[in-house]
Amino acid sequence: MAFVKDLWTKTVRDQDSKPRQVRTARHGTGKRWLAVWVDPDGKECSTAYDRKADAERKIATMGADIARGDYIDPNAGKVLFGDFAERWLASRLETHRPRSDTSTSTASTSPRPSPSAR
């Protein structure tokens, strides 16, 4: 699901149930158009734009990327390398356990040639 929202106006109903546009508190301040989409994980994401055409282009692109399976989270690049490395290392340690004690004990007791034996 994706849509474009106008941040400067909102629709309200009069007493006779007719809808009309009224200004919001942020009218004239900041970016006007908000592109909103739901990523594959179900998280709602958004980006603000000055022009409605830019916001519509963004939701079209995000929708196509999600449908193709090529979606990349725009905030993924904001993760610090150290944080990413810690999570990656923790996931590697969980999936790759060290060898059993018997394989390491035989390797440590095997005789190694001394440098003078050459």
C-alpha cells in the first residue's frame, strides 16, 4: 500500500457533511508532500517532497521494487559499520560452532618438527 499525503491541508466535513480543504498548522512551512509506503516487513516508511510529482514517483518506484523483490530499505545505509559488524559476527558465531574438543586435542598433541631438524 502506498499513497501521497498533503501535509499543508486536510479535509474536514462541514455541518451539512460537505468536505472542504482547510489549512493545517504547518501550512507554508517545510516540505508539502509525503510519500508513504509499507515495506516488505510491514513497516511504514515515508519521505517528504516539495512537489507532488516527486512524491508520486517515489511511491511508484518503491511499489515496483517491492513487487520485483529488489526493495532496499532507504535507512539501511544509516547503520554504522561497527554496529553492522557486531550483528554480523554474532550471527556467524551462532551458525558456525567451533569444532569438538577431540579434533583440537589431537592437533595439539601431534609432534611438530623442530627448526633444527631440517
